[in-house]
Amino acid sequence: MKSTGSLVEKTVDVRLHTGIGDVSIVREQFDAPIDSVGRAKASHHLQLSLLPFPQASSACFEDFWGPHRFERIGQLFLLPAESRLRMRSACRKQHSLVCELRPTAISAWFDAEFEWTDRQLIGSLDIASHEVRRLMRAVLTEVSKPGFASEAMVELLTAQICVTLSRHFRDLDRDAPNGGLAPWRMRLIDEYLEADLGGANITSLAEHCGLSPRHLSRAFRSSSGQTLGIYIAQRRIDVARRMLAAGASVKQTAFATGFSGPTNFATAFRRATGYSPRQYRDDVATNRRVIAH
């Protein structure tokens, strides 16, 4: 992609070759605001920016939208192979994890019948998926600090990323039933709770989904038949069960699952399960010893 009005210095810190594509850690330096236009490579370009990206950054898929429509581009984005893109940003320095995904290698997930819709193209510029972000961070760790079988691990993680991206983009085009939430937004909620259960609340989830708290609460109840508050509480108890069963302390479990302290946690846990947290943990441990003998 050619840049106009700015010179680019590019350094590749490390590059790893896999059967799916190349994975690199890249540093870029710009001497002026970016206003670039060009055609993407023959590979899908997936990038996680490790430095803050200016909020006003935007891009235009000229083959699909014409030259005047721009949409926001975020920290995590994907440029489809061979797409003609114009990008604008005040970014002067960037440090990124880049995955160049060969279409032939990922055809099982992005097959020949996959056609980019308008909603998917908008979503590709700002990928709102905690799971994809988590997997990219795992790839970054393997590439930055390689260990035993790192190349194999990166290839497995990259395959997971491709599957998750395919699901994410397909979900973007599914309409929400009866005024409820679209499947991709339901998945966003689950991914957010998986990543930050302790800090999750209706306000933070609404902001993440791009909806008002009132709209999210109403749409979630229409989709699931229960309130979002009850759903969050159930997820907290489910995670607490797993932590206690694994031997975590009551205090550790309480704070990890978003309770203000062990007392409030114990009250909620007993109400949901009929056991105190200590009773539950001890019963699980006793049952394991009985089974072992």
C-alpha cells in the first residue's frame, strides 16, 4: 500500500512462518499524518495495535463504498485480501502484531462462497471480539518469548483465530429476533464476561455492545427470557463453583467474581446453592477423596 504525504520507516522485530501465514511484530514510524491508498496484499491482513490508536482514525473500502465513505478503524482490524483501501489517521508511531493469513490456507473457514457484506466490512475495521483479542495476545506472547514448540502453538492459535473470526463475521449479518439481540451481540456479552467477570455490569456491557443500558437490558430479556442482571449473577456463581472446586479460597473467589467482599459473596452463594462457600469446597474435596479410594 502506497502512502501519500508521509514517509514510513518499518522494522520487523520478529517474524514466524506457519502453514496458515506469517506472524510478525512490526514497528512503524510516520513523519506526518497518514493518508494512504492502495490495494491490500494477497493475504488477509489481521492487525492488533499495541499502542493507542487515534480515535479519529478511519478507512474506506473504495471497491465497495466509493471514495467518500469512511468508517472508524480500531485497535484490532482485518483487511480482506486484495481489497482497495484508503486510510486516514493522525498516528505517527505504531507497534503491532500482524498476521498475514493466506486465503488458500484458511479456506475451510472462509470458503469460496464467503462474500463480504457491508456490515461485515464495517465490523472488520473494528473487531469487537474479546475472544479474538485474547487469542492474538496469546500469539504475541508465543512470538515475543518463544518456548518449546512455539511455532506449532502459534499455528494452532492462528487456526483458532480464523474459526472465531469466521463465526464473528457471519454472526454480524444475522438479524436480532423479535427486538432481541443479534447472536453476535450475545456472543460479545459472553466474551466480555469471560474476560472480566469481576468488573462486568450492565453499564460496561452496554458500552461494549454500543447500546444504552436500557436498550441492552430490554433486548437481552427479549432474547433470553431473563434479565441481564440475573444472567451475570448466574455466571458469577458458576465461576465461583469452579474456583472453589479447584481449591481457591473464599476471599479469592469473592473478589475474582465481582463481589465486594466474602460476606456478600457467601450470602449470594448460599442463596443460589444452599451451601456456604466453605461447605461447598469441603464437600467437593471429600467426594474426590471418596472416589479416589
